Amino acid sequence: MSVVDPISSIGSPEFRHRSTVGRAFLGVQDTAAYLGISPKTLYVWRHRRQGPPSFRMGARGRVTYRVDALDAWIRAQEQADSRSNLDLNPVSAAPQRRAAYSATV
């Protein structure tokens, strides 16, 4: 029997699969574990209207995240990052020439 470190396994694909099997919605704690961030970060993002889309659901108005929206948000973040998207990477861009400069004296 192997011992699994609960902190390092939270962001792993195995944890994501186990925690979301048969679930379309996640609460703040589960969403934070799914993304590998702290719940406080999610609350700050929500307050700033950043991060993955969320909404309130239920009689108590708990903050909820849709799993497919989380996956779409993650894909959008990957595409917006120049390290993941070669079209945005300035190193792969063609060199630009400066416009002709004429000095006036």
C-alpha cells in the first residue's frame, strides 16, 4: 500500500478525475483543489470578476462552478499564454524592420 501526499496529489489528474466523477458542479473547496490553487484565490478572483465563471446556486446561495466551464477556462488560459501558443510567442515572429529615418537639421 502506497502513501499519497495529500498536498501534492491535489492538482494531479487522478485527483481531478476522482473528485469530479459524476459531478457537473463543484463548490469553492473542490474547485480550488481541481485547479490546484487556494480557495482564497478563488474568492479574490470572483470579487475582481476574474478567473473561471461562477454563480450562486441553492437556497443558501453557495458559490458554484460548472466543471465544463472550468475546463473551457483552463483551455482559454493555455491559449492566452505565449509559452503555450506559438502564435503569441514573440520569438517565433518574423523580425521587423525599422522605418527609414531621416534626420532634419
